[in-house]
Amino acid sequence: MPPVDSGQTVVLDASVAVRWVVDEIGSQEAAALLERDLTWIAPRLMLTEIAAALRRKAVEGVLDPSSASQSLDGVIQAVADGVVRLADDEDIVRHALLLAMSLDHKVPDCVYLALAEREGAVIATADTRLARLAKGRGVPVIEIPHG
């Protein structure tokens, strides 16, 4: 994990945000990041990705539907409270598309990467492929354990 300066802007991947609200491998490390003086930013896409991950957990029986909904509410509240600032995806999606085509990678991951490149930010993720992609582009990564 690269050293992260106080006040550093960090792009929040959905994989880390889910670990803030659901207890799983990497949740302690993800929660510890909240104790640091970091500026969190994420694409609006993150909320949809979190909802999809929570639905998957409910279908798999890991969470009941009520807990999944409450978990999503927790992230939405973090946005409302200003803990996480959402970027306007329309400002980054063109760059994300170009990255996806040139890197032969899926567009959603490239949305996070495009935001990090635009902001000169670190990416916090539990997604190994996104971490590798970011590092390959010279974007620092905070890697959270995953199962």
C-alpha cells in the first residue's frame, strides 16, 4: 500500500465501499481508511455498483434484503454527509471509453481510473484487476484484501 498523505484525494471503488457496510474479508482495512484524513471521491456509477453487489449478496443468502437495503442507505448517507463526494460521470465517461478501448478493459473500471487520472488521486480498491490496471498507468493504489 503506498503512503497516503493527509488530505490526499482517494477514488473510492465500490469494492471498498461495500466493505464499509458489510462485514467480509477486508472490512477492517477498509474501515481503517475512514479513520484517516482523506478526501473521498467516487463516480456516481459507484452507487449502482454497490447496489448490484448488495443484491448479489442477498441472492446468495449472505445478506437478507432488509440488510442489503440498510447497507446501501449507509453509503448514500455518507454521500449526503459529505464523507464521499460524487463526481459527474458525464465529465469522465469519454476518457473512460477511450481507456477501455485502448487497454481492452471493461468501461466501469475505466470510469474509476479516468476519475483518478483527472484528479491526480489514489484509487482504493479490493479489485485485483482494477489495481493492476491503475498501477500500469502509474496511478497509486490502496489495495484492500478480498476473498
